[in-house]
Amino acid sequence: MRLTDAKHSLSKKRCKMQYILGIDVSKDKLDLVLITEPGKFHKVISNNSEGYKALDKWLVSRQVEQVHACLEATGQYGEEVAEHLYKQGHAVSVVNPARIKHYGESKLHRNKTDKADADLIAEFCLKENPTLWQPLSPEIKHLRALVRRLEDLKTNCQQEKNRLSSGEKDEWVVKDLSTHVAYLETCIAATEKEIQNFIKQTPNLKKQQELLNSIPGIADKTSARLLAEIGDISTFESASQLAAYAGLNPKGFSSGSSVHKKTRISKQGRRELRSCLYMPAVVATNYNPVVRSLKGRLHDRRLANKAIIVAAMRKLLHIVYGVLKTQMPFDAEYHKQFNFSA
């Protein structure tokens, strides 16, 4: 029995199922812990198509028609098994590893083995009933691959430039470094062009980019990264949820009447989103009326410049949410009045 597409489309809701599957992901194998009414069962499979077939047979042998599978967001290593389970009609949750870690600490879990980790993930899924996950559309997957490839190229290019400026004197090495830098710069330019061409050729992405580019502080390069990292805006119920996804949600620390530490951002979210918002936020503090107004208020409160920029990043992300959610271009007066965190 398969879950219907309508069932899958309700990814923002919770799913309560009789069978729970915790998956600890590594490059070559998957440790599985299945929770059923009779008890728990452990299995190890390879992290490839043959392993996924073995997983299907194992679930059938346990008379499991539908399962709520849960795994940590560990990048590409877990994407294929998540998509396989989704296509087979199972409910899937992909959870921030920090949540699993904190849950384990609250339960005083001390063992650190792949089996123990899978067991912990299954227990977390059973008790916390995390939000359901949906795979990215093919367009967003391709855009994300291009954007992350571009960032890798830029990082490699900067590393080689740093080596050139480090005082290297060997003639052969300097020549080789210069050649490599020139090659990487060519690759960067080609990848940037491919990203923009792909967006222009994809009507939905083109429309979303035009909306984002209406926000002062955001242009083609930033909007492409935002679209790649945010994915489907409908999966976020509020701007605050999107800010938490980026790790830009505030994290306070106070206890009693004497312990009051400074509030900081959690950083328990997508680093890629935070990194692509920094420079646009700097620009927005000067040219975006909503963000500039925020900067003025925070400056009057004598906040440090770094804190102001972080607040500007969060505000800018709230505006991004509002523009994409309402499908309306940026309007300063509208965004001043509308509370997108509600």
C-alpha cells in the first residue's frame, strides 16, 4: 500500500505510524533499527541501489507496509535512501543532527556506535514525531548542484591565490599556481553563466529570481543561491521557521537573577544560507529602507556592528520569505507593516 501524493504533499504536518525506522547514514552502509509492536530489529545494508532493494524485502518480511523513516541531514550520503523510501510510499523525516544530539544528551545516551545511533534516531522519531520531508524538485536539485559547485570553485581559487601571495619564490610553482588560478577563474565564469542561463530557461525559477531581485541588496548571484538553498518556500510555515532553518534564530541564555549572557544566533542550520546573506545584508543596511531603518534603531541601542549585520541578515531573510510567499515584489511600506514571523 502506497501513500497518496496528497498524503506526501502535507509535509508540514506530523505523521503518527505504527512502524518506525531509524537510519544511521554513512558513505558505504546504512544501519537500520525498526521499531514494531513485537520489539526492535537491527539490520545493516549497503548504501546503494542493491541495499535499498534489500531494505524493501526486509520490511516486507516484517510485514511492514508503511513506515515512518527518520535520518539525520548528512548531505548527499542520505539523499538517495530518503528519496527511495519516499517513492515507495513511506513517510520520511530528515532531521537536523543537532536535534538528535541534544535528544540523546537529554536521555543520557552514552554509547556511540552505528547501531546505537540508529536506535537513538528511531527513538527520537517515535517520541518527537518530526515533520515530514519532501524531496527537492529536479530543477532545484540541479540548481543547488551548480551553486555548490560554484562555491567549491571559488574556494579553491582563493586558496591558490593565497599560496601565490604567501611569498612562494620557486619559478615553476609560481607558474603552475598562476595557470591553475586562470583555469579556475575560467571555470567560475562558465559556471556563473550556466546558473543564470538555467534560471532563465526555467519559468518558475525565473519568476522567483525576479521577485528576489526586487529586494534592495539582492541581485542575480545572491538570488540564485537563495533559491538553491531554500528550495520550496511552501515547506516553511513562517519566516521565523525559515530563519531557524538558516540558523539565524536567536538563542538566549539566562538563569536566575545573576546569569544573563548575550543573545546569539543558534547557527544550528544551513551554513550556506547564512554565508550568502552576509554581503547582501551589508548592502541592504545602506540601500534597503526596511533594513536601513532596523540598522538605525539598533545603532541607537548601541549594538555592535556585527550584531547589527546579523540582525540585518535575519530581517532580509524575513523579507525574502514574504516576497516568495506572497508572490509580490518588494514594497517598503508593505514590508514595514506586515509581520512575516506570525
